[in-house]
Amino acid sequence: MVSHTRSASLAATLALAGALGACGPSADRYELLRPDAGPPDPSVLDKDAGAVNVIEDDPLEDWDMTDAGPLSGVFALEVEAHANVIIDLDWRQLYRVRILQHGHTLRVKTQLCRIGLPSVEGIAELTIPLALEMLLRAKPLEVEGDFLSDAAAVGATFDHPPFLNVVGAALDDPSADPLPTKDSPSTAVDEDDDGHTGVTLAASTLTCNTPQELYVALRGGMTLAGTVQDLDTLVGAADPRLDQSILGYSDPCLDAAVSIPVTILGDNTFTARRTSAALDVNDNGNVTCGEIVVAAPKLFGAFWGPAK
Amino acid sequence: MKRSRAWSGALAAFAAAGTTAGASHAGTEDSYGLGPTDMALGGSVAARPGTAAATYWNPAGLSPGGETPPDPEGFGELSLAFVHAHPLVWASRADGSAVPLAVEPPDTRQVVLGSRFDLLGRWGVPGLHVGLVFEVPATDIFRWSIHPDEAVQWLFLSDRSQHVGIHVAAGYRIVPWLSLGLGLTTLFDVETNTTGTVTKVTSVVDPETGASSLDVQALLGEEVRVFGRFAPNAGVLVTPVEELRIGATYRARTYVDDWGSTRIQGAPVAGDLGYVHHYAHYFRPHELTLAVAARPHPSVWLSADVTYARWSEGLTTSHAALGPGRFGDTFSPAVGVSWRPAAALELMAGYEYAPSPFDNFGGPTNLLDASSHVASFGGRVDLPPAYDTRAWVGWAFRTTFYEARAEEKDPRRFASDLAVLTNPGYPGYRYGGAVPAASLEVGVQW
């Protein structure tokens, strides 16, 4: 009887111990979503240009600087504009402007470096992906004319003729032809080469749980009219133009957001500040768009991030 | 012969408890006990009757057997206990920097009011005893902290650190060697429905950064309904000889179900907005405890418990079941010893090994938990009888020592590289720590 009881106790102990060893969380039962995935590719974080920046190694334009006037040089230019997207919002643009002055005549090359699109944090935020930003930087506009009222420059008026950029569409007359639409996409072009018609904007809205994409055609431009405050600073009024056409989106959660009209409001201003050699991060003798983006907080304030 | 068989069973149970691993990690009852006695004994109390806490641990223990039942006929008992725990935990990156937590583990401060009494003894029906335990936070009545499961947070030290609970049970001594018990644990579900209409929206531009934000005014209405949620427990206590008690308890799965909806009309950009929420607070799985207590010496009791907890059905605070793998069933062994060096003094000590029921395994969740060793001790002093009453003071200290655990994110468990790189826990971290706790109780029996 005693022997039988001991055997039963031992068996119970061993069975219990065996059962216990088989319990608890189990990595084997936790299904792998991507069994072949390796270390994550950090470049996927670069999709949002707001988080990254590319400093180009482009040399300074090979312009003849003989008898160049005192206003000649590379300027960083910020446009502060106002728009209405149901409510009034601020949006800003950052340009690189190369000026060559001969008397009243200015040769001006304007390059769009970065756009801070109208956004309301936590409600609707639009950002320009890096691919689109590099596309915009690669489309500089160059004009030449008697844009300066006084050859002495300081105190002179500065009138820059309208300049225009179209992305996501190939138009015969960029300033007048209608942008392609979802229903009439014949002139739309996958210009950022990401497989989606038009160019891609990153969109985060309250109506979407995850970041989404908008596929658009954009026509943006500006007319500047100001004065030369001193040889390092130009200030004045800006008259921005922004046309957009939504060609598609990655998720129907953007349906409500895309139907909201964007209206450019008045009272928009620009400030241009001469760049110095200290901003030439890669020391190649040229201050490029990427370097202006780096310097923007110091030049124009906290809208562009913390000053470094 | 009878004694030999009893000791063989007791030794087998002790051996099982010493050689196995498991976990019990439910609400504050499991973590800190319902008073100093169960805290001091490491939760090894399912075969140890005699306190109001038996209402939860084993309702059969409300009316223990034996040739000489310990409680007089017609007795009544009241106790008031205070439980305090203070987490001292850490989570750090490989470079030693602290991992920001979504919520810092708060202290637990619970007040536990206990009672047990002989229901019908005065009317000639002995052996039917009732237990009531009401536990309530000493500070906030309830405190919920809800974050996505991806946020780095302690699984059992944030949302579950304190709550309201009512435990009611009855134990009946059928024959001197057999007692049975049935009880109910009551928690409170909440339905919250919020409706609102946006009345005014003003855009505000930060003068320093230029960033836009919205100042939204809205009329809000809220409807809240509270429901009782009942979870049964049942127990059996066998007393084959005076020196041996064998107990078994089942506690049913329960949690606070918190659900509802929010609907806001006239929101800018989106028009009408709405969402449905569903949370689970204080989840406790089905639990089954087997226990044995033995008295090898007239002044010494030894006990061993092992608790099976069906954590594979576990829910996170976000009401997510997570699927197979991360939650797993556990067995948690506990042992306790008590010694009465004098008639009015009882000293107690206990140990519990609580394997973690959860592991992130490199996946998107960042819920921190680790297996733990729990050591405890305490005592109880019986005060001199007065006015036909017996009063006592009890105390206990207990510390949970978490084993340090490492978490390293595994890209194979994520839907995309972007999801890996933006996970709050990426690339990984280590964590651990301890949770010291104490309990003080006063009680009186008449």
C-alpha cells in the first residue's frame, strides 16, 4: 500500500513537472510576418523630406563675373504666405536665388529648395517626399532683365517677373493649360518615377490611421516685388500662385480631405538674405539648396526647425 | 499508515513546487494579496484557512474542517488592511540611456476591508460561513492608463496597479474532513458614449515657430453606464488529519470591459468624426490552484501551492488578444511557512516564483514583464482578549525581484522596415527591477 502510494506521488510529480515545462509564451507559436526579412533598410525613413536633407555637390554657376555689381551673390529667400484650407494657415517656401548685377540689369536664377505646405499638426499634415523635393530643386528658372530701379542697389526697388514650375504634368503652356485631372489624366506624368501618376505627397490626416499618399499635379509660382534694404537683404511682397489637381490617393480615408479647396490669401511677404561662405557646408565654393535648408532656422527662424 | 500517506502527498507537492515553473500575475489580489497573512506567505494560502482573504484564495477555507474547528460557533470577524507597493523598475537602451515609458509605474495603495462570519451557527446550523472582502484604492477610485500596445509600458504595473473589487463567498463544512466553497468576484464594466458638436474653430499660429494649430470649441455630452461583472470562484478543502490540509481553487476569467463611442460633428477638414473604443482593464485569466498544507510540528505549518493560469487567452489593455505566442499559460509555485513561537505570536515567510506570461519576442508590442522571484515575510500578534473579543495586528513585507530581460526587435515580425524603424522600442532595450510592498492589518473577532 505504501509502495503504491509512493509510486502514484512520484508519477504525479513527474507529470506535473513535464506539463509545467511546456507552458509559457512561445516564440515558435508567434507567426513571422516576413520570414525572409533581414536588417531594416534605414533609407525608408528618407521618404519624408521634412526629416532629411540632401546637400548637393553642385559647383557655383559658371557666370562671367566681370564688372559684377554689389548686389551679385547667392541669396537664401523665404516666402511667407497665407492660405485658407477651411481655416487660415501659414505656409512657407525656401529658395536659392543667384543674382548677377550689371547696373539695372539682373540675371536671376531661382531654385525652389523646400516647401512647408499648409498643415495643422494632428489634423492634416502634407509633406513633400525627398524624391519630389529633389525634382523641384532640379527645375531652376533663370531670367534676365532690368529688374532693379537703381544701379547703386541699396534702396532700389526689385521687381522679379512671374516664375512658374509645373510638376506631375507635361503642359504645352505651363502657365495657362489646365492641369490633368483624375478623369482627364492625359497630360499627367509620373515625374518622380514612383509608379504613381503625377507626383506623390505624403499625407497624414485625422481621418486616416496611418500615413497615406496623395498623387497630384502641381503648378506653383511667385511674383516678387520689393526693395533692397541693404546689400545683404531684400524684402518685399510676394504674390504666390498654387494650382493643384488630385490625380489619386492611396486610401479612401483621404476622400474628404482632397475635396477641400486651398485658396491663396493676400498679404504675403518675402525676405532674402545673402549667404556667406560659412554656410558652405561641403566647402565646394557654392551654397546650394541643401545648405540653405541647413541654415534656414538661423536665417529665418524656428519654422524650419531648431537652429544648429 | 494514514500519516505516512499524508506526508507522502505533502512531499510530492513540495517537490513539484520546487522543480517547476509558472506564473500568476493578475490583479492586485494575486500580486500583493488581500492582507498581510497572504502577502507574508507568498500567496501560498489555498490550503491555509482562517482569514477573510480565503474569500478570494479558497472559499472553502472560510469554514475549515478538522476535529476542532478553529472558529467558535456564531463568530464574526472584521479586518482592515492597507497595502502599499512602490515599483523600482528600469528600462534602458544599450548605451545606458533610459527608455521613455508611456506611463511611469505608479504606487499601489489599496485599502482592504474584510469580514467573515458564521451565518447560521446561532440557529443551530453550524459550518456555513460567509466572507466579504472589499478592496478600494486609497487614492483614486479608479485609475486607467491606456496606451497603444506598441508604447513602452509595464504590462502589470500601470493599468492594473490598483482597482475596486468586491469578493463575496460562502464556505460550508459538510463533514469534519471536507469543506466546499463558492464565491463571486465583482468588477465594474463601463460604457461611455460621447457626442459633440464643434461650435468654433480658430487657427493659432505659434509666433516663434510659425506652426499652425487649431483652437476648437465644442459642446460635449457624455453618457456613462456602469455594469457589474461577476466571475465565480469555487474551492474545496480536505482535512484528512489534523496535520494536513489539501485545497483546490478555481477562479474564473474576468476583466473590466470598457467600451463606447465618440462622435464629433462639424470637425474641420473631416466633417463628422467618430470612433469606437474597447479596452480591457485588470484582465485575470482562468486560474486553478492546487495546494497542500502540513503541520510537521505543533507550532509549525508548511504549505505549497501551484497555480495554473490560462494566460494564453490574455488581453492587453487595448483589448488585443495578440494571437498565439506572446501570451502563454503559466504555472506558478509558491511555498509558505508559519511558526508560532508563542501563543500570541505567529511569524510567517513565503516564496513564489512567477514566470512571465508574456514576451514581446521582438515584435511590435513593447509591454514589459519578466519572470520574478517573490520573497516575503511577516507576522501577527494576537492581543489579550477583552470583552469576549480577540483582536490582532498583522504585518508583512514582500519584494518582487524581476529577472533582467532583453528585448531586441526582429524585422521578421513587422509588416515593413518602416514599421520596425519607427517602433518605439527599436532597436531594443533591457529592463528589470523590483517592487517592494508592505501590508498592515488590524482585526477583531467576537
